[in-house]
Amino acid sequence: MKKATLGGLDVSRIGLGAMTMAGTYTTGGGVDDAESIRAIHRALDLGVTHIDTAEIYGPFHSEEVVGRAIRDRRDQVVVATKFGLVSHSGGGPGNIDSSPANVRAAVEGSLQRLGTDYIDLYYQHRVDPNTPIEDTVGALAELVAEGKVRHIGLSEAAPDTIRRAHVVHPLAALQTEYSLWTRDPEAELLPLLRKLGIGFVPYSPLGHGFLTGQIRTVDDFADDDWRKGNPRFTGENFTRNLQLVDQVEAIAAQAEATPAQIALAWLLIQGDDIAPIPGTKRLARVEENTAADGIELTADQVHRLNNLAPAAGARHDEANMATIDR
């Protein structure tokens, strides 16, 4: 598989997101650790080197599964994980905390669960409004100096935060949602990242599953699936967004590919500093997603994809949008 470069860190240009391995929002719910581990092993066999997880997934369960899966293959993997949505001083999961003390507590737990003595790429999961970014990145810089972390990144950070953080210690990557139905980063974030030499890791490159073409009604979701409350999956927005997917499906049929592969192939041509992390816990989906590495879109297909109508609805509900640094 071809490579992408994230601020000097080389990774496979298609990675694997491990959030759903903890059962997070997956249709039908539940976990299947054996299948998740098979999926990770298959990804590595196919040339994927970039595995992304976070302590909040589960919480903790995803990191544990990843750690079990890579136990005998650590040298093949760029392990990325995230901190900051679990407060280790008593607040617990769901509480934003990027204080230096919490960074220290978080990294020790992640190292233990992942079964490793260093993390390749360590992200702040959400910007902490109560802790100056300089203090958080200062703590991360100390972990780099100690060898516990090799590269650092931010997730869902605003341009000013990125600039301030990068002054304290170079950032390798920014992680933010980016896909055919979330084009927001193109206006300001991508130009800034390229100016600073920071790589970009799009999460939800398949639009929380919508761009696979497999979701045609909200009845496809389990009753407790959080996507039922996402603005893009509700009411008239859902109906309008199906039209966007229909156009992706038409191009997929022409290219003899799946809609998911077309969505990923489009992302891959956006630059060799972009490395999407489609998430799955299923071996078959790993095989489908990684095959996007070999798809060549025609100029006409790229033009049609570039000119899709924007997705209808905000990308998160109000509560989740409130945690995003803007």
C-alpha cells in the first residue's frame, strides 16, 4: 500500500479506526473481540500500518483489543491513541481534562492497555477550555523527551489553537472529520496544516457509515444508536442526503467499485499528507476499504464528486458541537 506522511511520520495512506471495536454506535451494538482482532490482523496483512484508538472508546476496551491484536506485531504498527475525554482525578469518562497531571495519568493507562512502552502518535481528543493548550502540549513534549510518546497531535482543534500548540512542540497530525459530505476543513484548516507541515487524519471518512450506501432508513439502526439523533440522519436532512449517496453509488457502479471505496479513493487524491482512518470491526469491511488504495478515478468522476451538493444538517448535535474548538 502507498504511504502518507504525517509531519515526518510515515503511515499507510489508509488506516484502521478502532472505535467500533468497543461497540460505539455500531448497528446492532455489542462487541466481538475475536472478530475485531481478526480484522486488525487482516489489515496488517494487507499493508495497513496505522491503527487509531482512544481511551474513551469503551471506555478503555478498544485500546485493550488493539493491544491484544498487536502483541506479536508491534513493529508493524503505528499506534495512535487519544486522551482528554476521561478525567483521571475523579471526573471519569466524558469529562474533558487535558491538565498536565491528567495527561500523565492517561498515558500510563494507555501504555499498559496497548501493551507497549511507547505510543507512536498521541492526540489530545478535544481541546480543554480550562487548560491552556501551551500547558497541555508542554506536558506532551515531556513525554516525547522521555520516549513514551514519539509524535503528538490534536483532534478537532481550531486554527489559532493549532498555531499556539505548534510553537510549543511540532505537531505531526490533526484529526478532524473530513469526507465527501464534510468538506469544512478545505477552507482554512488544510491550508494552515500544509503551511506548518502538519499531516491530516480524517476520521469518519465514510460519513458515519452513510457513504457506504448501506443505510437507507433510520430503521437500519439499533434503538440505542446515537446516529438517530444526528442532524444528518433525521427528517428531511436524511432524505436529502440519500440523494448525495445515490450519486456516489452511480459513480461506484461505473468504476466497478463500492460506494465506500469511491469515497475513500476521493480522499486519497486530496494529498499525500492525508491518511483517512475508516472504522470497522469486521474483516470484510477491512478488505473492502483497503482495496480503495488501488482505485483510479477518472477526471470526470473526480469532477462529479467535487461538485456534490453539501450534506444537509450539522455534522453533530448541539452537545457534541459544543465540545469542538472553533
